[in-house]
Amino acid sequence: MREYEEKNTYNEQFPFNALYSNKPKRMNAHKHRQIEFMFFYETDGCEYVCNNKHIQVRKNDLIVSNPGEVHECDDFGQCTVCCIVAEQKMLGEFGYLIFDNLVRNDKRIINIFEKLRTAFGKKTFNLICAGCIYDIFSVLTEGHSDDFEKGGPSHLYKSVKDSLIYIENNLADNLRTDILAEVSHMSVSRFHHIFKDITGTTPSEYIEKARISRAMSLLSSTDAEICEIAFNCGFSDHSYFSKRFKKRMGITPADYRKSASALRFEE
């Protein structure tokens, strides 16, 4: 197995990406609409942050980042990992479910990822990986998700899901809490409380993280002026954007654009 191997298979039939690495590098804080699975075949111990939870990783741990949850790892150390990013639509009618962020010592999950490890490099990898993803969903739904029938967080997530989509589609606008509450058909106070329970943060904090995340993507993938990116991501001016970006990322937007460390994984 090479140190780094990535399968980019996002298409209509296979809406997922899969990556295997013996030497993963720093993963900056980010979020996306897809579900992300990070399985640790080996580790000498590292801290992974997901949805504001600090997880001390062990061998055979699976960390699940639900759509919209911010996740990061400053230093993977000596790890061997498999990372899968799958479209939520693969869950079909169960797309509202929220999975546990940490799945530990589940033999079914371990067996699935062992199957995936041996599948890398095969011509039939896409088919094998798709089947494994559905197997993962099945295991998580049965034993590692909130109970919808009990009206737990999964039910509440379904209530605020429209607001999360609205935020992603309108980052350049004035995203007031009363507007988001209206989108979710709740009172402002109830929306604020439920939103924090689901995302682990306040609406304003979530919005700023979403804007920074969008800016990171634009900085690394376009040649747009930084002031233009700031405006398109909902920041009032260049100076304020640079200040907030540096506070969260530790470097200025200009330095982030230049830095090779902005990549999630490197060869």
C-alpha cells in the first residue's frame, strides 16, 4: 500500500470520496454538507475535535462528522487512516439522522474498514466502497444514532435542517436569528436553544465558522481578490474579515492562500 492513495469518485452512481493514508497531515477546522467517516487503523494517540468534542483517539476508532459539524485534527501523529466523505442522499429517507461522533470497539465497523483497506487498488473498488458505506450506515443507524421515535436530537435536527441549508445558501446576506427562526418555523428563543443543542454552538458562532470555511475554500481554489471574498462570505469589510480569519486560523487570509499547510492531506 502506498503512503497516500485517494479515490475521487463523486458522480451520480458513486457520490463519495475515499482516502487512505499512512501519514495524514494536519486537517484544519472545516465543515461540509456531506457525512465524513474517519477510521483509525493505527494511532500513537492524537486529539480529534468534532462538534466541539475533544476525542483522544484509539486504534480502531471511527469518528463520524455529521453534515454541518466542524471537525479538525492539528496533528495526526503516527496514524494510518481511511477517510470517506459521502453525500447525505445515500441515506435516503433516513437523511435526518444524527450519528454518534465516536464509535469505539464495534467489531462490525472494524471488519467493514478492513474490507475497504484490502479493496484499495482493485478495479471494483467503487462498487466495494459503495457497499461498505451502506453497511456502515446500517450499523450506525441500528446502534449509534439518536432515536427519532423518542423525539431526541435527530427529530430536532430535522426541524433546524432548513436553517442550516439557508445559512449555506445565503452566507453573503445579513443572517439574523429571527430570520433563521422563521425558516425553521420556531420562536427565536426556542430556535436558539435547539440550534445550540444540535450544532454545539450558537447561531452567530456557527455562521461565522461557515463564512470562514467558505472563505478558506475560495482562497485555496480561486484567484479572487481577498476583499471580494470577504464580501461574498458576508463580512462587512476586508479589515474585519482578516481580523476574524486570523483569530480562528492563526494566520492571515493572504498567508493561508500561500501556505501548503492549507491542504487537508498532503502526499
